[in-house]
Amino acid sequence: MKNFYILYGEDKSIIENELNILLKKENKQDIIKYSLDNTKIEDIIEDASMISMFSNKKIILIENSNFLGASKSLDNIEILENYINNYNPNTYIIFIANIEKVDTRKKIYKLINKTGTIIECNKKDNTYIINFINNYLKENKYKLNDINYFLNIVGTNLDNIKNELDKLFMYKIEDKTINNEDINKICLKNIEEEVFVLTDSIIAKDKNKALNLLKDFLNKNYEEITLLIMLANQFRFLFQVKRLENKSINYNEIAKILEVNPYRVKYTERKIYNYSEKEITDKIKELAKYDHDIKLGLIDKKLALELFILNY
């Protein structure tokens, strides 16, 4: 294990997975957590410099190390720079940064990169997820016949994937081969992510795709009212992102405020770039009116959803 690591990325579940891999052989009692949101770097370095009374190895996690990005700075950073140039060999420091990318021009990055390891934890496509699934299957000696079908059902959140695989492992403990029928029986469908895709196609004005997705939902026996409510929630999310974006708040800060993945915020910002707050609120009001009319029996539930898609 090297004395310095940077784990950075927008997907916290991937960072957590990489951290677990890194710490797999380490004693959890030797790990000390700090956050730069509430701890000064000089206090952390003081701890790093001291010899541990209970072990010859000390691992320090420094969360919220977002000073490694281009838009942030760190008070008294020279204390950290001096420590890296003359570090305690029995202390191992892992910087955790929830940012899209690190600033490779910064002196602190160059110092850490020279003596340590930089690990990017961004989910640019499904490659990372598929590799994780394949490795997890191999570790547990299981076979999954159709990974893409599995991902279509459970979504791409790493924590959720692991939970659903663990359930499948218990279910198929005898023959250890998982097929699509097993997935349908055991796994919880990630409806929220599916509705996000539906919302995305509506915003993009891809009416054929949106209508086909709606048809798929109804064929899976999802209630029209449930879909209407979830669509309204998604459009409220769009409005929240647009409102905060208009206040010149960056997507990482928006993600913290709304407690969602920064990638989702950044992706949403691109999709709603040409839409005003009023256009989005008009759609929320339209969904509310359809909900009202359905409850009064003035319009068919399925027709209301189809009209919402067609009128966008």
C-alpha cells in the first residue's frame, strides 16, 4: 500500500467500492476519518505525523477533499505540501473528492501523484459496472446469463446492484446459474430510474420513444396514477435544478443541496438548457390538472398520460 491516494469522481457508490478494494486487507480499527468541512488540515497533519500507540500502521481518510479540483482551494495548503515532502512512512492518507476531475496543474496534485496513486471513480459508461458485476460473480462462483437484462431491471446504482446480486446468490445457491426468469422473480425493478428515462425522452420531444416506454410501463401493470405522480416528481426535480442553476450555483453544490448524484444534475442541466423555469412549472401544473380530472372521472388515465406526451 502506498502512502498517498486520491479517489475522485461523481459517483459515491463507485468511490466506496474502490475504497473497499483498497482497504480489503486492512484492519478497520486502524482507520481514522476526517472531513475538511469541519477539520483544519493542520490538525489532520498533526495526527498523521504522530506514531500510533496501537498499531505500526495508521490509515487516514480525508473526505470532502474537493480542493483538488479547479474551483476550490485549501487554507494553509503549504502545511500539507511540506508533510508530503517529509511524510511519516507509517501513515497512509487517502483523499476522497466528490468532483468530476482533479486539477492536474496544481502543485499539490503533482506532489501526491509523484509518490502516490490517483484513482478515477467516474461512471462514463457501463464498462465499470459490468466489470464490477463480472468480478463479483467470479468471487462468488456464480454465472449470470444476461448482464444487460439484469441492468435494465435493477438500474446502474452500484449499491443496488450488489444488494440484488446477493439476493440472487441466495436464491440460486444450488446451481449458481442466474437466468432472466430468476431476475424477474427476485429483483426489485428500479421504477424511479425507468421514469427518469421516460422523462428524458419527453423533454427531448422524442414522442415515439416516450409512448413506447409508457406502453412498456402499462404492460408491466404499473398504475397510471403512480406514473403520473412520479412524472410530476421528476419535473419538480428539473425545476429545482433550473432554479438553483439560475442562481449561479454549480452542479456539484446543487447535487449536495438536492442529495443526488452530481452526474444526474450535470446530465439534467444539459437537457433543460433551452427551457425556462416557467415552461417547466407549466408542465407540473398540467400534470396536476390531469390528476385532478382523472379523480373527477373527466378523462381516462391512459389517455391523460398520452396527451401529456403528445402535447409537450
